[in-house]
Amino acid sequence: MFIFKLAKIKFKIGTLIIVFLSLIFVGNQIIEVSQSNLPTPLEQVTTEEKVIALTINVDWGEEYIPKILAILNENKAKVTFFVTGRWARKNPELLKYMASQGHQIENHGYYHSHPDKLSVAKNKEELVMTEKAIVELIGRKTMYYAPPYGERGRNGLIAAEELDYITVLWTLDTIDWRSDSTPELIVQRILEPKIRYGIKPERKGAIVLMHPKENTVIALPKVLSRLRGEGYEVVTLEKLITFGLLGNTTP
């Protein structure tokens, strides 16, 4: 009788272990599926045309923007500025001037918060507040979202998708915000990008990430001159996506 009861206890314990392990497996599968169903940020456009988009994320550096605009105008280049809502509110006339020069103005959140640390609701709140500020100032709704810090966690991606935004990252990062990023390094990271994970980034259809910094201002004429010499057209993000299918070709 004792042996029989012991066998039953062992059977129950075994069953519980199997159930527990099954729940872990199912949980992992659910997480995996939910991650795979997240929106894919736009990092590059697939095209054989020599077109490239410079994107400039703005939450500071307004002292450099007039010079950047002058250089872009001299080189007949159009770019996309991703601005925060708080920056737009502080610099309304400069924002209007940027837009009047034919540059695309898009959404960079309101406070430059970490999207991965915010709830979906809070992320949406920042997007809506920024959109409202930009619409009030230049009369144009934003459609693209560059998450601060390049974060691509679930909450930011879902918030953007639910508000019909396309989340944008980059193909080539100039890392120009760092103090050790010289003008020469910035130029190199765009024109002669290093091989990553055995793959050389494709410049055709590339999205370049920049910021309004002193060394960026110094590097910009060299970048534009070289690109023009190689037959490239520097276009807004809005125009870039018309050249091909959306693709994620960055390793």
C-alpha cells in the first residue's frame, strides 16, 4: 500500500514538472511570436538608383542649423529633420524657415525620452504632442518617427504603428554627437563605411543619421561634394521611399 501511494506521489510530481516545463515552452513561444510580429523600422530603401537621404535629429544644436541650411542650399540638397516637440516650441521661427527651404520636418518625440522606458500610452502622448506642435507651426502633419537613442523596443514601435507612423532608424550612423568624431571620421562613415558582420553597407537608398554639431557642419560640404561627384542625389526621406520597396538591409 505504501509503495502504491509513493508511486502516485511520484506520478503527480512528474506530471506537475511536465506541465510547468510546457508552460515555460509555450510562454517562450508566445514571446517569440509577439516579437516577430512587431513593426520593422525602416533602415534602408531597396533601389538601384544613386539616391541617399540625410536625416538630422534635432533636440539641441540650433546654433549650427542656419549654417547647415546654407550649405544644403548651396549644394541643392534636401534633407529630413527629425525634431522634438520641445525644440520646436522653443525655436518656432527657425523651424518655419527649415520647412520653407523645402526640407522635410518629422517627429522625434517630445522630451527626447527613452521610448523603451515609456509605456505605449506615454509614447503615443509624446508623438501626438510633437505632431500638434509641428502642425501648428508649419501646417504639416508628421508621418515618420525617429525614436530617440535609436531604441527599437516594443512599446515605441507599437505606439508609432497605432498612430500610423513609420519608425525610421538608419543605414549609416555618423556618430557625430561624440566629441571624438572628427570631420574626417564623419565623412568616412558616410562615404567609405566599414564592413560590419561581413557586409559592406549599401549607399544606394541609404538613410544617414546626423546631428547639428560643429564637426558635422565642417564635414557636410565635403560629403555633399563627394556624393554629387559620384552621381548621387541627396533627397528627403519622403522622396527616397518612392525609389523602391521598403527594405531592411542593414546588418
